[in-house]
Amino acid sequence: MDIDDILASVDRGDVSTPESASLDHQLLTRFWVAERGVSELLPWPGPLMERMMERVKRQIETIEDLAASSSDPLPATTTHNPTLNLKLSILQTDLARTQYLIRSLLRQRLSKLTTHSMHYLLLIASSPANTQSSSASQQPPPTNQQPEDSIPDLTNATDPSPLSPQEVTFLHAHQTLLAGHFGASFLSSFPPQLRRLDDNAGGTSMVQGPELKEVVFVRCLVEEVLVVIPPGDGIEEEQFGTAMRMGDVWAVRWEGIRGAWVRGEVELL
């Protein structure tokens, strides 16, 4: 039996063909590489992760069934399936590979979330869809400000992008606990107007986002990609720099190639 046939034995149905399983592994690996390569949190690939988790669940069930069969004391088991232990070993190795990618991906995203927690909460709260849904429920700021008052209310948020719904729940709970800790430790002794965690008095914001000017290595996947030069550093309007050609590998700023990555025109290395 071929190794591909063994791995395909856990993929049944129209959406879980061997081809889609192989493609999903490639997409997961490329997204894992991209997530580790940039400081910004990338959009959560919901459909891909749902398929991968369902495939992991089925593969675990298959391994458990094979393990139970291998422990069968009847000699007929070995006679009819002499490659049972080999098949079991291959499936376990493939499962461990997939679980490693998923665990590493989630740990990387959690690290970014906890590092820039307030930034992403404000980003979700300020998205057009969530702004419209929460505009009617806005309340005037309380007189006696507390650190918890600066945390946006995401109860009616309908668009969690770039986070998953589970990440939004975690992030809100994490920041609430952190704000309570800060308030009990030292912020309660500050004047009320200085207790907010999103203060931007004097033109300096306390909320720090990820660094978008970091350099990343990318490979061009289409005929041509123009590197974007965003406004800033003396540039008033967005400009386009040198064009990348198919197969070129460049070291460029993430902010200049971010849009091309979203469109699938480049891949991070």
C-alpha cells in the first residue's frame, strides 16, 4: 500500500478528497510560515482551520480503531492485514506533524494578541460593521474613570476580523483581567483622567501596534507585483516602487507587500 493511500484513508467525502487534504496541508504550512514571519496578526483562515480540525478528529478516531485492532489477540488480524503496524505508524506521524503546525500557529497568534491586546480590541471596535452595530448602545464616559472603562464593548461585534471569535473572547477576558490588575496595583492612585489604557493626550498614544516596516522575504507568484510605498517618511501619497517578476525573491518591508500577500500574489519565506 502506498503512503499516500494510507493518508487518504481518513479523507472521505466530496470536500475531503486526497487532493484537498494535500492542498490543505500546503496552505496550513504556508500560513504558519507567514504568521511566524511578520509581527502583525494575519486574518484568521476560518474555513481552512475548520477542515483541518475535522480531519484531525477523524484521523484520531482512525488511529484509535487501528490501535484496538492491533491489540486483538486473534491470529486472523495479522494474517489479513500484515501492514497494520506500518499503517498505524504512518498515520501517527502524519497526525503529529499536523498537530505541531496547529499548536505552533496558535502559540504565535496568542503571543501577538497578548503583546498588542489593546491595539486589536480597538481595531475590531473601530471596524465599520462593528461601529454601526454598537453606535446605538454607546454610553457617556463615567465621571470616575477606571482602567476597565477603556476596554471596548464587543458584545454586538459582528466582524471579528482579523481574529477568530474564540480569539476575541480570549482577548477581551485577558485585557479585562490585565486592566483590573493595573488598577489595583497602581492606576487607582492616579487622577481619574489618567487611568485609561488608551490615553492619547499630548498626541502620544499609549496603544502600540505591531511594526509594519519590518523586512520580510517574499517570493513572487504572478507575472508582476508592484511594491507599495505607503505615505510617511516624507511621502505624502501612496506610491509604487520597483516591480517584482515571477519567481523573484526579495527582502522588502511588510507594509509594501502586505496587499499583494492578501491577494495571493506573493508568499512569505
